[in-house]
Amino acid sequence: MVTAGNRAANKVDDPLQSAPDLAVEFITEAILEGRIVPGQRLIENDLTRPLGFSRGPVREAFRRLDAQGVLSKALNRGAYVRILTRKEAMDLLLAVEPIGCLIATLAAQAVAQAASGPQYAEFEAALLPYQQGKEDISESPSQRRNFYDVLIKIGGNSQLPSILPVMRIHMLRLQISSYLGAGDRKMHITEYAAIAKAVLAGDAKKADKAMRLHLKGQHDMLASLPESAFPEPRVS
């Protein structure tokens, strides 16, 4: 499979992918795959070598990711992967709630309009693994991201991908993952299954409620975590 790092290292000739674009993609994929972790300092030279770029594109990537809230810059210490405080994490969930509910609602409405035709079969195939709990989305950031991608694609709103702060949500999950037990992960899968079932039933109200309950559960879980889940970043 060709990843962002493969494309950057091989310098694929894509007029839509500039060197800073590829550097951003390389860093975000590394975060999602756990090769770069929350709180980790990023060294320009460590990135220029695998990417085959000069420092300019890497610095531009740092600037873009800083603007997105993925990286933070420390005076005279470079950039590091953002760690959210407890308040920032709570604020993030509060901001995401109406967007998440809209995503679920639009998807359910689209399924209802599709009735039982070929398009419904396509929607069902995309969501069925989640409905049945076969995708362990609590373990894999890429699978969690795919779930939201599927819902957004079904709903058909072209602006949602640029509005939903996907990377910050996944980074928060990575930040707190070591504090989650088997019960937390099972509940997460169950909640996503409930959302998928409501969407496939074409029930917008139930889809909205299922998403709202999921996000409330996430909020309560964050509130119960110890202070050590929200450490000060080590940037030395």
C-alpha cells in the first residue's frame, strides 16, 4: 500500500501534491500509526532525510499543522505534537457534538431516501461491518476515521470533511488510549454499532440520539481520567 511517506520518499509526480503537502501527510500518517506520539518533539533533520526534502517544506508543514492545532511550537525548542489539557479535550467534544450529530442525521436521511435500491445496498455494505461490531474501531485510528468518512460520504455534504477536526479527535484518542480498558473499548464499539444501525434504518432521530449518547459517554470518560492523562509536553 502506498502511504504518504512512500509518496514523499519516492517523490511521486502529482501536480496536486506539493512538497509541503506530502510532508503534512507524512507527519499525520505517522501520528495515526503511532510512530509519532502526542508530546513528542519533532526534529527537522529527522524528517528531511526520509522525505528527501530540504528544511523549507518541512517547516511549512510544521506551520500548517500548528495552525490546525496538531502541532505546537515552543520558543527556541522547535515543534512538538500537541497534547490537550483536560479542558481543551472537553471543549473539543463540546464543539464536535453538533457536527457529529449532523453527520449521523444526514447519513440516516440519505439512507431513507435511497429506500431499497442499489444505492441502499452500497450504504449497507459500507456500514454493515460496524453495525455487527466486526471492525475494532477502538484499536485502530484508521478504522475510526473510516467510519466517519463513510457516514459523511453517505450524507453527501461536501463541506463536512473540512469542518470536522478529525486529526485532533484521533490525537486525543491516542493520548488517552493507555488509560482505556477492555470495557471502555467494548462500549465504544457498541456505541458505534448503535449509530450504524440507526443510520441503516433511515431513522434520523435515532441516529442523532445514538451519536449524542456516544459523545456524552466520551465526555464522561474524559472527566473520570486521572491528571496523568493530560501531562505537560516534554519538549527538551
